Amino acid sequence: MTGKLRNRRVFSTRPVARSAIATALVLLFSQSGAAVGADQGAQLAANCTSCHRLDGHDKGIPPIIGLGEERLTSAMLAYRASQSPSHIMHAIALSLSDEEIASVARYVAAQGK
Amino acid sequence: MKSWTRREFGCLTGAALLTALRPRMALGKTKARVVVIGGGIGGATVAKYLAASATTIDVTLVEPRQVYTTCFFSNLHLAGLRPLEQFTHGYEALTRQYGITVVHESAEAIDPAAKTVTLNNGSTLSYDRLIVAPGIAFRDAALEGYDEAAMEIMPHAWNAGQQTKLLRQQLESMEDGGLFVLVAPPNPFRCPPAPYERASLVASYFQRRKPKAKILILDAKDSFNAQDLFQDAWNRHYPGMIEWLPAQFTGGVTAIDAKTRSVITAGATFKAAVANVIPAQMAGRLAQQAGLANQSGWCPVDPVTFESALQPGVHLVGDAIIGGDMPKSAFCANSQAKACAFAIAADLTGSARFPAHLFNTCYTYLAPDDAFSNAISFKPVDGKFKSVISFVSKVEESSEVRRQAARAAEGWYDAFTHDVFG
């Protein structure tokens, strides 16, 4: 019984369905009072997509999808603190405020769910 | 509200970001009409992000070519490392996924008072907002004797496509021991490191196939972008093969003689086996005709909205604009285009505005497995683009770091072109 349930659960959260749910949520937010935060994260994430793919199919560039909000935030803070290992991410992280990092991390993390 | 087709539903992962950019829909309201002229990196990006930002905006992209070949990475083709087709992209996804109308005609004239664009087939397009991304044109008579016929003998290869293939064929059929002359343009020009990347990658090809060949760079400048990184690499990878002559040594290139395939400077004439002549540049032809360029030949804009300083209601992005520290690169064009799209979407739909972030990142090849990168962030300060943070690879980096950068460059190309055309 447990096994069956687990199977059903796996089935119900396959990538297409999950991204559709995420999209539906985003659409919902963008039409409500919470639009400001969601939209700022999306606009900031447009900077990410100049180098990273949001479908996770990156070739040779570290993927940012599937990392989770906390890990993305701590990675950005680490990039902001040091020029190593990437001066590109260092320059980008230095240009973002704490609020902007939180906003873009929240947004990008939601894309991986 | 937009109804989702099966195809779009399947593409949701990629489209989710863009969906989130959409503000509240103004039901029943007539759609705002935005026309984008020019389907290069700046034009394609601004069209895509505007179309994705609001379903209440109707976007038409005017671009005569059916496909676009990127200038960036085309030096790999000149070195015989990649087919040019690998760097060629169509506009189908912009229509299929984002509902953009792509008109394959060239724009002949703009009437800012009537808010219309006339196409070469005689038809006109009306707009509420116009974005012009005209790229570059070559300055007339910048080099005596370098006309269209001369370009077929001594190619510029500064718009990727037939010219790139022509230069590649000439390099391939050149005999070992021949002299390849590269004429580098004065500032500002499209892609500051590119002439020197070109010399580097052609040198890597010569080293493999024509080890007695030489490369002579005749520069209109006395220094160039990332000069220490290039000259270090030339000494390490291609000792004795590349010679760079600044303008202060030669007096600058004054004329071209296509009949003898010669490049003429104030003090000497250099006869080439193959010559690549990159002329002085200015904003594209339409920008000049439409009064969007000032005396510099380039287009001043507001650094927040990218609205022309000379023609209200017309916006510009990409290589054609000036006003501060942003170089003329594909990455800058892409970054500007997103900021411009969000500013126009906010104006047309009343959605929230956020401070824009402007960046440049370039990966540059010194050899097939040796690349460097830079990263710059910009802010609008006193009406100009000001560089606020800037980093570039260092001469003393290990070969492993450079190999990683060469691999990252490939991944960047894939993600970047997906961002623009995918």
C-alpha cells in the first residue's frame, strides 16, 4: 500500500506537472497583491538567463535549477564575498542588494519545483 | 486571457520565467502595438521579453533575413574549428512560443510624427512604441578604395555570414608562408576584443596547417582591449607569428588597393596573401536616416528607458547606442534589451518598475583551449551608463583555469542564444 502511494506520488510530481503547478502559482501571484515581489524576482532572473538555462539543460555552465532558495541565497552571498571561483558571479552578486538576492533566489528556486 | 495550446504547455519550463513577468491583464482593452526594427541580438531579445511581459502588447519584429548568424563565435569558423551553420538561428520560436509577428522585409523609413514604419515592399506598420536595433554600418569613405567590390576581395567579415565564409575560404586556400593582414578599426566599434581574438584563432589554424604563415595587424589605435592578455598568449602559443603595429608606428591605414590586395599606410604598402579589412563604424543606416544618430554617428539614449535623446517615442538598443561605458557587445545588447522591454512594458501596462541591472560578460578565445572572460556591471549615472564593477581574467592564470573558461564559453553560447532566439 505504502509502495503504491509512493508510486502515485512520484507520478503526480513529474516535471511537467510540477512546472505547470509552479506556473499556475506564479500566474496567480502576478494577478494579486503579491505581484511586486514575484515580478521583481522574475525581472532579476532575466539577468541569470543570459548565461544559465531555466530548463536546467546547461552545457558547461553550472545549472541554477533545482538548488532551492536557501542554497541559491547562500551561493550568491558567497559569490559576493569573494572573486574566487567566478569573477563573473562576483560582479553580478556585488551589484545586487540583500533584498534583490532574496527575491531572485525565491523566484529561481520556484522554477525548479 | 491567453489560452494555452498543447505546444505552449509543453514548453512551460522555459516559458515560466516569461509568464511571471506578465502584469495584470487589461481585459477588453486594445493591444498596444510595438514594432521592433532589427532582428539581431538586441532586437530579438527586446521583442521576446516585451511579448512575454504582457499579453496586452502586440509585437512585430521587422528583419529582412530569414536567419541570423552570430558574429560572436564566428572566429571559430575562421579557424576551421566549427561550421558557420552552428552559429545560425531562426526566428520560428519567437513566433511559435511568444506570438511575435516576424516580417521578413527591410524597414526603409520611420515617420515619428505619424508613428509609422515604411517597409521596402511599400506597406506601412503603425506603432504605439518603436524600438530600433539597427546594429552597425561602415563609415563611408573611411578607407579610400574600400568599396563593395573591394569587400569581395578583402572581406571585412564583421557581419557574420557570407563574408565570414569568404574569408575562411581565402585562409584555407592561402599558401603556407603567406601574409595575412588584419586591419583593426578605430574606437568605438562592435566587439572590442574581436579583431585580436580573430588574429589568435587564425594563428591557431596556421600553426596546425600553415606554420610558416605570418599575421600582421595594422591598427588604427595605439592600444587595444585586454592587450596584456592577448600579447601574453601570442608569445606563449604562437611565438613570432603575430605582429601588431599601432597607429603611432604606421601613421594609420589610409587606403586599400584591392587589385593588388594591398593595404596602404602613411609610410608603407603591405601586400597581403589574404587581407581582412575591418573599417570604422557608426550606427546602422536607418538610424542615420531617421535622425536618431548625433554628430558622433551613434545614437544617444536615456540610460533607464533607452528612449532616443533625439526622437521621443523611439527607443534604441544594441551596438548603435552610445552614452558612457557600455561596450558594443552582444551581451550588452541583450542586457539593454531586457531593461528596455521592462521599462516599456511598465509604461504601456502600468505594471511595477524596478531598478534595472545592466551587465556585460564576454568570453574571448586566445586558443581553442585557452579563453578568458570579463564581467562588468553598469548603472545609469547623470544620464550615462557608468561602469561600477569590473573584473577581467589575469595574465598569470593557470592553463586549467583557461581550459575551464573555454568550456564555459561553449555553455554560455548555448544558454545565451537560447535566451535570445529560443
